[in-house]
Amino acid sequence: MPNATFFNLTEIKRKILIQAAEKEFSRVPLHEASISNIVKAAGIPRGSFYQYFENKDDLYFYLLDEKLKVGKEHFLKKLTEHNGDIIEAFIDMHYQFLVMMPDEEEENFIKNALLYATHKVENSFTYLADSSEDQNHFNKMMNLIDKQSINVNSDNDLNLILQIIAAVAFHNLIEKLSKRLSDEEAIKNLRVQMDLIKFGIYKK
């Protein structure tokens, strides 16, 4: 997380620094990104950077988490629209995420995050199944889910199901980018994968 000095900056100065970082992280993946390029583009001394962030990883995951926070509220909305059906809510949200990718820079940022994913990156993308980061959001989500339609015995079981679904959706994004699939192909594959979770792989 950023240091308090970052949040004490004026909104304009924060925005300039964030834009410089987004540009660099869109150009190359995290391990190749340069703090020198970021501070040069932002017009700040290198020493000032370390007053705001511990290192480039700290800045990167702050940006990534801020981008993904929007998905939290969006998922709650989709759960309401689909009457608590977590599979349909995930597919709908996934589709919206793909078709509403705002611009090339944003797409490259996400692409670099996914194609060079670390365990920490995967955790960021599967945030929906994580109660440790935002317990309030997690509780809202659990209350919206239609538990009667799912074969679970406890909230812990339901949490495991959410983790599986989030992992499948995460892999689908990687496959789309690495194989250069169209939005339609990616969603078709996700539908097959989610139906296997929803209806099972064994014949009744």
C-alpha cells in the first residue's frame, strides 16, 4: 500500500504519477518496468518516489487492486440481476470485462499482468473469493448468493466453490490473451467450463 505521503499529495500530482506508472506497466511487464521511466514521466525526483511507495511492486499492486475493486461492486450487481446464481453472475461479469476494456493501454496493462502472472497477481484477480481483504464486501456477496441451489453444507464449502470458479475465470483470461481468442470464443469456452462446474462431469 502507498505511504500516507502519497495520499497527502494533491489530486493532480497523484493523477500524474498514476498515469506515468500505468504507461510504464502497459509498456512492459512488472519485472521489466523501470522506476526511472516512471519518475521521469511524472516529473518527480527518484527520492520522492520512495516517499510514496516502497518499491515498484508496491505501486504496481496498488494500481492493479484499484482497477479490480470496481469489479467487486459490479459482481454484487450481477448477483442481484441473476437472483444469486454465482455461475451466471460470473459469466456475465466476465463478458462485460472483456467487451468494456476501455483502451489499448488498459488492455496492455491487464495483458502484462496475466501473461506474466505470479501467485500474488493471481490472488489479486481472484479477489472475489477472498474474505481477508474486504470482509464487508464478502459478507454482502455471501448474503446475495442463492445457497439453496448449490450443493454445499457450509459457508466454507461455498467459499471453496467461489475459489474454483474464480480460478477458472482467471485461466480463461490467460488463455484468451495467450491464444489471441476473440471475446466470443473466450466466453464460449468459459460457458463450457462453468457448465461443467454447474452440472458436474459425471452422468447422473
